Amino acid sequence: MREHHTFKLTSTGKRLLQTRKTTACVIVTDAPVRLYGGYWDGGSRNVWWGVDRNGKPSQLSYPTAPPQFGGGADPDVMPTDDLIIAQGGTFCGKDRQVWFYATRLDWFKPEWGTEVVK
């Protein structure tokens, strides 16, 4: 199962979810998420962190060096009801949109943002 939802963030949502972007994508999934691309590669890299149900961030462990320079294998992390996995970072030198991987959509609080219906 994989559902894709887009949210327009409020200033509270941007602060709590550590982004300057105005929208965020939420992927509802029951599959593990591979934490890849934690090293600089041509002006781009991914940054991964966990978010609890109150918006408090937590660190996730993932390699920050490519395999040829001693970086480990990309780990798979399972989102739970208490841990939402966030993916942000830089793409071509600019902040990229934040993606959240969660088991349910109802963790996204109304004060963080509203869903954009297409």
C-alpha cells in the first residue's frame, strides 16, 4: 500500500518539520523506507530524520560516505505509529521538498498544514 498526499504548510508546520518550503508530501506506506543518498553527489544529497507524533525530531543512523569511500549499506527503516520518517536535503544546490513516510495520515496535525486536494 502506498498513498501520496500533498500538504500546504503553516509557519508552525515549517518550524516543527524543519523546512523552509511551503509544501510537504506525505507517503502513507506499510513498507520499509531505504535511507539512501546521505553523501554529497553532484550538488545533491538527502538528509533523513525521524519525527514523533508531536513534531519532535530524532536522529536516524545512515551512511554519509559513498560505498567506495567506506560508507556502509543503505539501511531500511520501518515507519511506525510513533515514528514518521522524514526526507529532506539539497537538490542541485537548493533545498528540496520534504517527504514524510508514515503508517497513517492522521498523524499530520491541522496546525501543521492543510491537505491540497487535486
